[in-house]
Amino acid sequence: MTILLTAYFVIAGMLLASFFNVVGLRIPEGQSIVYPGSACPQCKKRLTWKELIPVFSYLIQGGKCKNCEKVISPVYPIIEVSGGILFGLAYTYVGLSVELLVALVFISLLLIISVTDIAYMLIPDKILLFFLMIILPLRILEPLTPWWDALLGAAVGFTLLLLIAIVSKGGMGGGDIKLYAVIGLVLGVKLTLLSFFIATFIGTAAGLVAIYVRKKSRKDPVPFGPSIAAGAVIAYFWGQELISVYSGLFF
């Protein structure tokens, strides 16, 4: 039964992540997420159901549009695979509970903002507000211990990023600041701080790699949203273990 449920969440995660790609690309443009149907961004040809199977369509088509043969961004399958893996992990780690709903909604938010930040260097307020209205009551139903840790985590996350934005004179976007308030609500204080440390490490490494392969210069902005998402996911699933290991090594 556990294997079947895990498979179910993996498949559901991939299917939903395919939709999250659409949401992340259309919401910043003020477009409907329902109509029109998905189409090739290059030739605008409407995609058939055979071209919309998460990951597999991309692989079967060799990463190209069947009509115009333009290269399809690898972001699409990466988000789909990530959705499947993370939804499966959420069920495995949390089980069937209210916390599972928190985890799935949280993962969904992180996937969508990764798409918007990669595509537009933007984390829209309407996406953050939508997910905040879902996460807040869920966190009330399934509180952290102590219960006020979620509220303090939201305050700490928001304040930390705001201070960095002020000190760096705009080095941190407003979307990142607000996103960390939502992250703090889910993770609490300690894991929020840990997630930021991990996100900073990942973001720095990604920036250095981009410079090394000459896709970016030192002055070019790099989307921080995917790094935040990665740091938040790692902190959510393995944060307590990482803190325990760190404490055991140095204290």
C-alpha cells in the first residue's frame, strides 16, 4: 500500500508540476492559466495530449518541438521531475496528515516561483498571497512546537531579507523578501535561518558556475528564487538532522 501511495504522489506531483510550469509562465504576464491551451512558445502550435505527458514527451521528442524543431527549455522537465520526487518525498516523510497538505502546498509554491524567477526574474505578489491564504490556516491546524514559532519564523524571514536588501541597496528583490515570510511560516525560526544559509551557498555556487561557463558576467543578475526553493526544501525535509549533526560536531 505504501509503495502504491508513493507512486500515486510521484505521478500526481509530475502532472501538477506540468501545470505549475503554465502557471509560472502565464501569471506574470497577466494571462489566463486555463485558456488557451498549451502551445509551443516559438511557432505557437497548439500541443496535443501526446506532447503534454510530463517528462516523457520531452524525452521522446528529443527536447524539440515536433512542428518547428526549436529546442524546448529544459526547465519544463526539470520542474516536472522535481514535482514528482518532492511529492513522493513529502508522503514518505510526513505520511497522510495535515502536515502533508502543508508540505504539498509549500512544494507547489516553491516550484511555481522557481519558474517565474527563472523566466522573468520576478516572484509575483498574487502568487505569494494565494499560497499564504492556504498555508496560514493549514499551519494553524497543524502548528509547530511551540505554536508561535511559525509567526516568529515569518517575522524573522521577512526582516532578515529586508535588512539584506537595505544594506545591499537593492541586492535582494521584494519578491524574495515576501517569499521568506511565507517560508518562515512553514519552517519556524531555526529552519528558516538554515534554509537561507543553504540557499546562499547554492546561489553562490550557481553564480560561479554561470560565470565559469561564460553565460553570465559578475554584474549580471542571477535568479535567486530556485536557490531559495532548494534551501527551503532541504531545510524542511532534513533541517533537524543537519542541525543535530552540526551541534554534535561543534558543541
